[in-house]
Amino acid sequence: NRGNDDMFYMKFNSSNQPVPAWGGYIGGAGFDKINVAAANGDIELDSQNRLYVTGHTYSADFAHVSPPDVCGYYNGTINGTVSNNVSETQNGYMFRINTNANGTSSIDYSTYFGGNGYTAMKRIYKDPSDNLWLCGEARALAMTAIPVDGYYNNGYSGSSTNTFFAQLSQYNELIWLSYYAG
């Protein structure tokens, strides 16, 4: 527990009992949020029982662990003016928890997901091929679109809020990112 509002993750067995040594806190000096019921973040489990978590944070010292095969979208720097490790701008985050052979858990990777402005991660989905699908919102030119022919919008529209969609491969590579705004 490092700040005012940190998150925790925990695994439960089939009897709804916590699994010892499989859980922990994550967060920083600022407000760190996941609220699945309110569509402010999400959790997903993949075919190898790794837990993916998304949400948003104001913590400039949010845990940053580079993935094993780093791609350019993994970002260790929060956006906005920072004072006492707290940013004035909300940033999206994503992290993955792995179960180790001894039954404990560890963070495989953790990163900010966004660009130069307000970003909020809303939903995450792992498909049967272990591609990761992300949905969120951005209120500034947060990320550079990676165009794919036939997708709705390859760039930020300039309106107050844009929804974005992204796909990461099973190897953590960003395949595409597109905006949608009315």
C-alpha cells in the first residue's frame, strides 16, 4: 500500500477461500482505480491463467515492469504535470500477473497505456488465440493510430472525447489502434 487509493488482486479457490501467496497490492502515490462494475477498468484471464488488469491512475510512481518482448507502446512515463509523484492528468494502465510454479504470483509487466493526454482504460478481452483487445477513451491526442484498411477512423477526431480500440498480439505486439468519435 503506497498511496491513498491502491488496488489489490487476489485469487480464490473453488470454495471461495483466498489462495495463500497469490495476491498483492499495486499502485503509487496517487489515485489508482479499477471499477469493473462502472466500466472503469477490467480484468481478464488468458489460456495460461495469467491475469490482465486495466484501469486508470494518477500515480507517477505506478509500478512499471517492461514486458519480456518490449514493443514501443509500453510506456514508463506518466503524462501531465507531476507533483509529489501525483499527476494532474489521468493515465490508463495495464498489467499482467503470472502464477509461478511454486504457486505464488508476480507481475510479468505493468505499463501506462496512453499518450499526451487524459486516457482511461475501460474494457479488456482475451480471445481464443490469446490476442488482447482493449477499449478506452482519450480526451486529447493520446496515441498515434496504427491504421488498418476498413477501420472506422485512423486518427483522433479532435472532439472532446474519443473512444479507442486496440489489439495486441499474443506476443504483446500492438497490431492496430483506431479511434471512434461522433
